Amino acid sequence: MARCRSYLRGLAICVTVLLLVSGVVMIGVGFSSIEGNTPVAELFEQLSTSGGLMVLKVFGLVTVVLSVLGVCATSLHHKPLLLLFSGLIFVEFVALMVVASPLVQVQAQMDGAVDEVFLNVTPLHRAERYIQSELSKLQASDSCCGLRSFEDWENQLPVSCFCKPAVSNRQPSSQSGNVSSGGSCVLVGSDLYPPTSQVSDRLWVHSEPCGPILKSYLSFPIKLRIGIISAFTTIAMAAVALCLALGLEEYWTPPPVETTVDDFDRVKYQPKPSLT
């Protein structure tokens, strides 16, 4: 039993240290500027989830303070302190679940809200200069064009939409209307992009839209916060269970027994009398 108690105590110390680390991570992510790295950030101003950063800052600080208390309680094996730590961590767990639940709802509603933003900003050649410039950079780096398709630019396709298909794709086997497929590129007819003295009557442009890429950039911070909160809840529940087990040890540890032999050589086992 003493060995089991020692293992349980060591495991409780490890879990409380992990809880301390998760608190530090929550604070670090809370003060990071992940959302500021989203391409074409101005498109998503109304979808800001900066409230999630405040949640991580506040609960991360509380977690660090409580984790220090938990490490001290488990190291000293102070039962009242262990019970206090377990209760406070459970209260924090419940509060975090209530406060962070909107993050899950935001993640579920994200696709519809982003599609509405895309609809409002098209046609792209009429969007703000900053948006056009940032989107052109994304198109050049990720080989995409437009938000939902290259047609979002109407007849004002930027140079960043142009691509060079493989040699085997330069002669498409079939044509449908004014667009022909060429692997990751499509062949655009002159009615979609009027030719000029510098541009031929038919051009290859990226077939992949940039919308899904922007959605992944936008949803990453939310998914990261949900992942951190999920990891915290798992560690917190493990810490509560272990510390409760240590704090309530007197209720689950079998009392010491003594043996007696009667006149008929029968062995009797009975608890030792308590000093209290």
C-alpha cells in the first residue's frame, strides 16, 4: 500500500506540473498575434475572435497560480490543501467550459460567414487596393486565383493568376465553352479576358480558388485554442482525480489489523483500536 501511495503521489506531481505547463502555453498563445498573420486580414475584421485570446490569458494565469498550489500540496502531501486544490481546479474547469463554448459555435458557423464575406467583396477588381494587393501575393505564393473561382475578377485578371501548365497539358483533349482544363490551370477564352497588345487571346490561369486557403488561415487560431482548451480539460480532470485520491486517502486505505488466537487455535483479524 505504501508503494501504491508513493506511485500515486509521483503521478500527481507530474500531472500538476503538466497543468502548470498548459497554463504557460495558454498565456503564450493568448499574447501571440496569430490573427494578425492572416492574409487579407481586412476581409475578416467582422469575424474577429479576439475574445478567445482574453479567455486564454485569464484562465492561463489562473491555471499557473493553481498549479503552483497543486505542486506544493502534492509535494508536502498536505491533505486539506489537496482537497482545496481539487475544488478550485474543478471550478476553473466548469468556468472555462462555460466561457469557451462560443468558440465551438464560431467554428461551426465559420464557413457560412466567410462565404458571405467573399460574396460582399466581389467582384475583386472593385475591392480596396490593399485587399487586391494582399490577395495577389497569396495567389502568386499558393497558386490560386480568386476567392471562389477566377471569375471573381471578372475581366480584370491580375498577372498573379496566370500560370504555365505542363507541356502535356498545353493541348487539351476537349474544350467546353470558353474554358478548358489543363491540370492545375484552366484555359481562359478571350471573352473572359479581352486580349491586349501584351496579352494573347487565350491564357492559362490557376484553377484552384484562394477561398479554402483563406478559410484554413482563419480557422487555424480557433482550432488551436480549442485544442489547447481540450488538452487543459484532460489534464485538469486527471489532476482533480489524483489529488482527490490522495486527499481522501484515509477513506480508501484499509485500516491496520491485528490478529489474535483464541483457545481453539482460531486466528481472528480485527482493526486495531484508533488512538482517537
